[in-house]
Amino acid sequence: MERTIRIGALISGTGTNLQAIIDSCESGKINGKIVFVGSDNPNAPGLEKGTRLGVPTFVVDYGSIIQHFKNTPENVVPPDDFDLNDLLSKQTLFSAHADTETAKAFIITRAVAEAKLIDAMKHYPFDLLVLAGYMRNLSPYFIDRVNTDSDIPRIMNIHPALLPAFPGVDGYGDTFRYGCKIGGCTVHFVDYGEDSGPIIGQKAYEILEDDTLDSIRAKGLKLEWALYPECVKLFAQGRLKTVRMSYQLKNGKKTERTIVKILPPPEA
């Protein structure tokens, strides 16, 4: 029998994707329930969705932590289990040529904020964490403490572009400005990079001559609200499996990649 999964959610804004997941849980499409809604933004309108649902909500104000570090870095104390060199070696948000101090500041402030997130979340056990418009990159500090089994990722994100094209904060804008004829959205598991984790599902729309950035964003959001619940449902059904694949390239080199395989539905 399919189990009821516990879903935690992190948002930064209005939480429209969160609402789509809530609706699917309430309709029975997803056998799951939201157990908390957290945010990095004290003014996130989407926190009201958690309040109306009757689940706990909380805020970890990243902005104040980052500003505090800029003003008095010596007063920002990382968590006890913090290992700067380990986290720097794992993250792929910064290249080897990036400014070391910038990377260090990012990792330190993220770990401080993420330790507070983890402390808030620990009171509400969850099976899956959905990022529903959460506008902060997660560091290895957070990811490793949520994904306690490396073979079972538990952090899911939705991105407004057809990854691996156009990662980052403005997927629809990047798609439109590039002159693409097709756009879309992607749901993926989160890894140490920026929107680089293994892809679970995608939906696409056509970009017409008379489309504007606003019109393609409207097309994309409509697909997002359908795609995200579909992928959460697959997770709830136990139908998502990550597999490490090795590929032989034409130049003779090999490359490896973790991909998501969608398993067939269980027999009735």
C-alpha cells in the first residue's frame, strides 16, 4: 500500500508551486501532507499558505546573516560541525579560479543560515523537502544533512527553463532573450551545483513570434503547476531511482552522470 509521505517546503515568495502541491495533496492526487513551510524571507507572502493549512511556519533571515558577516565577520560563528575545507572541496558553485575569499564568505554565511534552518526543521520529520521558489543556493553543509543516504536524494527543486540550459535565477528571461523557439520547466533533485542535479521531469511550450517575456512566463508557470505535483507523486509512489551511468565519448574519454529513472507503477 502506498505510504503517505511527509513534505517540507521552503519558499522565498508567493509560493504558487507550493499551492499546486497542497492542492494535489488535498485532492488525493499525491498521497502526502505538508508538515512545515519555511522561508529565507520574513515578508514572503507564501508563508500564509502554511498558516491557512495549519502547519508550522518559520523564517531564517539570510539577508541579516549575510549583512552581519559583511559588517563584523569575526562575530559570525559557524556551527560546531563546520568544516570549511570539506565544503569548499564539494561545492561546484564556484570554479577553481573564483576568488577564494568570496567562496569562503559564501560557504560560511550559508552554513550559519542552514544550521538555523536544520534546527527549525528537526522538529517536523519529513520524507521530502520541496524548494518551491526558494531563491537560495543550498551548500553541501545542508544537503549532506538532509540526504543522509546518498542513494536516496530528498531535496527536489523546480526550475523555469529546460535544464541544463539556463540555470540560475532568471530562467524565463534567459530563455526569451536567447531567442529560443522552445521553453519549459524542469524538476530535479538538488546536488552541490546550481540547478545541476539529476532531472526528474520536464515540460515544454512553444515560443511564438508575438510572445513576450510575460506571456512565456505565463505559459511556463501553468506547466510548472502541473509538473511539480506529478514529480512529487512519483516520489510518493517510490518510483524514482537514481542511477550512476558511465558514457563513452567520441574522443575516447569517459564521463559519468547520475540520472533519474522512473520505475513502472506497482501492479494493482
